[in-house]
Amino acid sequence: MSEGRNIARVAIVGGGSAGWMAAAALANALRGDCRIALVESEEIGIVGVGEATIPPIKLFNRSLGLDEADFVARTQGSFKLGIQFVDWARKGHLYFHPFGPFGAEFDSVPLHQFWLRARARGEAAPLDEYSMAWGAASRGRFERPVPDRRRIQSTYDYAYHFDAGLYGRYLRDHAERRGVTRTEGKVAGVRRNGETGFVEALRLEDGREVEAELFIDCSGFRGLLIEGALATGYEDWSAWLPCDRAVAVPCAPGGDFGPYTRSTAHEAGWQWRIPLQHRIGNGYVYASAHIGDDEAAATLLANLDGPALAEPRLLRFTTGRRRLFWNGNVVALGLAAGFMEPLESTSLHLVQSGITRLLALWPDREFDPLGAQEYNRITIQEYERVRDFLILHYHLTERTDSELWRRCAAMTVPETLQYRIDHFRRRGRLVSDGLELFQNASWLAVHIGQLNWPERYEPLVDERRDVDSDRLLAGIRRVIAEAAEAMPTHRAFIDRHCRAPAP
């Protein structure tokens, strides 16, 4: 009965990672008569400068039926067990945000509460040493987790580093084999319905038109449809996340080839380091109010592991989100939807979750507004929770060596975040109002890593007199070290399973 109302044509504006992720996922899910067209221009290019991801990317790739070894090899990829933060809390201090929990729970009271008691007695090692992910990463080792929950090697997860341009091409091949058509051309304007305001067609510079019922805007910061055509509006979060520019450059491989991303804080922002098989991706995210573009580029070039392989590229952005992600018959993904700096590697995940949500609320030609309303509600909630997690890194700092860090330490943060900071500072409690991307272990890593020390541990810890927590904590450290030493090096694992051809 509903076949006549089904969406028959989808147009995706923009390629790159976001556009081709959407094309591949929709081609995989829509096996009926729906035609998918992607419009992009080779002249415009993409922002991608090297990409770090978080573990859910494995689910996305698996849903497309991608072979992991082939994908890693064809994107010059490597593996990622977490992110190391250098000089964030104060100069000379570093910590690790691992993928996976700390240790293995041995009681109904969370492990970190027993660790806080041991630390209060001066008997605990650094928290990082109770993480299997850091045990491997710190030694430059990598192996996939084992499925046996009784073994410490099951207590971590992983993601990838890869060349974003190569990932887009890889997904393009996948999507085109499944019927997606690509149109080369620049969008010069749109044709809209005079009554509903819906977009009816894209008008290209050469006069051609691409008609569809549903449009997905992956046009980058410009937001050609969501903003240029529909004037949806933008919510600016730069009061909390003041960095508004980035300069990026690849360099020759050198130094550590560890399975993790590194983020190093500088006076006016922070620098990323993403190790790939053929090069290292580097970038300096900074606040233009505190440093000029030339000085930022010089700072980046002075902190590379090898010779630069290209001229630095400058990117300008405003951290925040569209007021609506789904407006009328347009859904925005990627940079068209909003921007949050890549501090916790969330960019591609937000594309992935947006695609998953769109498919769960897939419309017909009537475009029931309840579907868009629910999409926007959940997506706004997701963006705001990620926003709060990023602000946590900036706000919890003891650095006073520059205006940026003094401002961040003194700023008033969103009430939702302050509530969580207060709970952890009081008794090390990790509170949340629902399921979210970054869960307890992630918040714990950043709270402790940024030196937000609890005033006391939970009183229930002292009631658990039959739990030999000191022995158990020491045992966890020992087996982590033993398991990590038995793993192959990151380089050896890649050479054996997914080595890329020479570029």
C-alpha cells in the first residue's frame, strides 16, 4: 500500500568521507527501486588531512561487508588504542584516554574507587597502568582483543587511523558497485517548491538539474543546502571551545609508530599526530585571538617527526552545530551539520550515527514532521554531550602560562557539565542522564588525567572488608604487563596482516 509514497530518488551533495559514507550506507540499506545520486566537483576538493577514529567505525565498516585487512591496506591505515594527551593539565604531564575500561571489575563497587583509596594511602600506581589498552600502546604493541571475557586481553577496544581521501575513494568504489551514480559538477543553486519550501532539484553551473525527493547535504562548512538554501541557522559554541582555525601538514614517517593518536597542548591550542603507514598526519588547532596564522604554521612545522611533505593547509571554522540537522527534505551530515574540533576523533562517528539515525527514521514522500523532530532531538542531544566532553579537557587545566588556558580554566561551563564535574570532585562519582557516546571509562580517564582529584572516595569502599583490593589491583597490573609484552609490535602486526602497497 505504501510503495507509491516511497522515496524514489536521493541526491547527496558533496563527496569526501561524509558523502561517500552516506552513499555506501544507503546503497547497502535501500535494495529496492530507490536511485541514489552523488554530486561533487573535483575542483572543490575535500578537507580530509588524515583521520583518526573511534571504535564504532568498525561496526559501520562491518555493516557494509568491508574486509578489515583490505580496508586498512587500501587506506594506508594503522590501528588506534586510544589518545595520549601531553601538556594538557600542566606542562610535563601526560595521560592516556584508552578504548576500554581500566582493569577488570572485581566487585560491585567500581574498581576506580578502590584505586582512589589506594592512592590516598600512597600505594597506587598511575591509573594508566591499569589499562590494557595503554599497556599495549605504551610498548608499541598491537593485537586484536580476544573474545574470552575471563582474559585481560578482552578488556580493550580499537579503532583506526587512515588517509581520509583514500577512505572516500574506497567507499566510492563500494557504492558505485551497488548502483550509486556520481555526477561531476558544481552546485550553482536549487529549485524549491513554492508551497512547501522543499528542495526539488539541484541546479549545476552548466545548467543541468538533479532532481530528488530527499537531499543529503555533505557540502562541508558551506552547507549549500541546509544553510545556503534553507537558512537553518547555526548555534555558536566558541565561548566554550575557543579554537577557530587549524593548520595541517603531512610529514615523512619517523619516530614512534605506536597504535595511538597523540594530542599535545601548545600555548594557543593543541597539535594532533596521526601515524599512518606512509606518512604522519599533523595539525595545529588554535585560537586566532591568541596566535597568528604564520606563527601557528611555524609552530607546527617546528614540531614534526620528519620533513613536511606538502605546504601547510589553513582551515577556518566556528565550533557549533546547525539549529536543525533535518530541515524539510534536507538532512545535513559531516561539516555541513556542524563542527567540533577533532580532539576526541568524533568527526566520522557523528556522520556514522547520523546515517544510522536517518535510516531508522527513513521517510516517505509525505515527510511526516515527527520523524525530523525525533532526528533533531536525538542529534542535538548527541552533539551537546560530545561538546561537554570536549570542554572538560579545556576547563580542567592548571596551566597559567598563556591567556588561552587561563581563560579556559576560569570560564563558566554548561550546567550539564558542571554537575558532572562537581559529582566527580566530591566522591569520584561518574553520573550521566542516559546512554551516550563517551561512557564512564572515558570520563574517568579525562577527570583523572586533567587532575580533577576527588576529595574523598565512596564510603562503601571501606565496608567491603572481604575484598582484597590491594592484591587484586597489583594482579591486574602484572597480567596487563605480561599480556602486552607477548603481543607483536604494531608494525609487525600490520606487515603480517594489512600492509599497504608502496604509495
